[in-house]
Amino acid sequence: MSFKWPNKDPDESLDYSIDWSRFLGDDTIATNPRISWFIDAADGVKTSVPFGQDVTVDGLTSKGALQTQTATVATLRLEAGTVNKTYKVTCRMTSTPSGLVSERTVKIRIKEN
């Protein structure tokens, strides 16, 4: 299942979050391994966004150094993007103590405001 964030202007630099609290129950997001983020390229290749590193995929830039997580929420900062393109951004989460692994994919469209 794919979720959708509001449209983003290519000039904006904004934080986008996924709240895992309803999925987690009594668990929390593990800190090791931490949250993993991915951006799908136009050819469908899922590109990893390593923590602490900036990654640009088809014009959309993820600021890896600005990734954050709490016990229940994962956040990623996105900049730029190609106008009229819809990107898929995936968050992979591992819980503790259960060790459950789940992914959420969110679509974000780049539109001039």
C-alpha cells in the first residue's frame, strides 16, 4: 500500500515523517539497525539514503545528516525535485524488542506553488 504526502514545491526544503506508533503497539523503533530510507529512481531502482549522507535521485535530494527518529516517528528532509514528477520514498523500520521489520512507501509529487 502506498501513502501520499502533500505536493512539494521544488524550492522547498521540508521534513517528512512517518508515525509508526499505531503499528508498534508496545514496541519502539530500534536504534540499531536504525530506520532505513530509500528513494525510487525513474527506472524503478530503489536507492538507499544512508544516515549522514546527502543523496540525489532524479533531482530529489535527501539530506541524510538531517534524518531523525524517536521511539515512534521517523523523519527525513527532502529538497529540490523535478516539477511534475511523482517520487516514491520508502521507510524501512525494525522494532524492538520484537524485531518486526516493516516498510511504508509514500508518494510525493513536485509542483510549483
